[in-house]
Amino acid sequence: MKCSVRAFKRDLLKLFDRSYIDLYQFGPKRLTVDILDNRILIVSSHARLPGLRALDASNRFITRMADVALLDEHKQYFLQLLSEQFPELKVSSILNDYDPSAEVAAMVILAEEKLVFLPE
């Protein structure tokens, strides 16, 4: 990468926040990012979409399907933003999940190569 790890994390979190606002009209309450070799882990805390929360108790199967569809949409959109902002970052896969009871999401971005940053 052509930046420091601190700058990369800052820009990555801004991009992640923007992706949530663009798709869901609200951002995460809390975000953290950790980087190890070729893996980036983003953990976010955010409120459940109100309509899905209302359906969870009576029809969890339907809300789980909606969760999966929303997660897939977010992965695709975030990958697009990521590719535009960091063209040198080659992503091999993105894994994403959300726990509605804890209101916590985790995204793992697997890069094709180990991430190397400029010194601070």
C-alpha cells in the first residue's frame, strides 16, 4: 500500500461508514479494524433495521433470508468502493455476517497478497 497503516485504516473505516449510509441511510455506531498479513477484519455495531426487527420473532426464516440478501448487496457495493479507492488492493474474497440479537456485523476481506504499508 502507498500509505501508512493508520491512514489506510482511517480511510477504510470512512469508506465502510459511507457504504452503510449509502445503502441503509444510517451508519454504524462503532467500527474497529484489524489487519493481519493478507486479512482485514472490520467489526461494526449497528441497530437492526426496524422492519426486520419487527418480523424476527414471528418469522425468523424470512428475516434471515433478508439479512443474507442485504449482506450480499453490501459486500458487492463495498468491494466496488474499495476497488475505486484502493486499486492496488487485490481482493480474493469478502466474508460478511450479522448477528441480529447482538447487533454486530463482521466483515473479513482477504487480499491476494500480504498487506505492506509505509512506515508511520
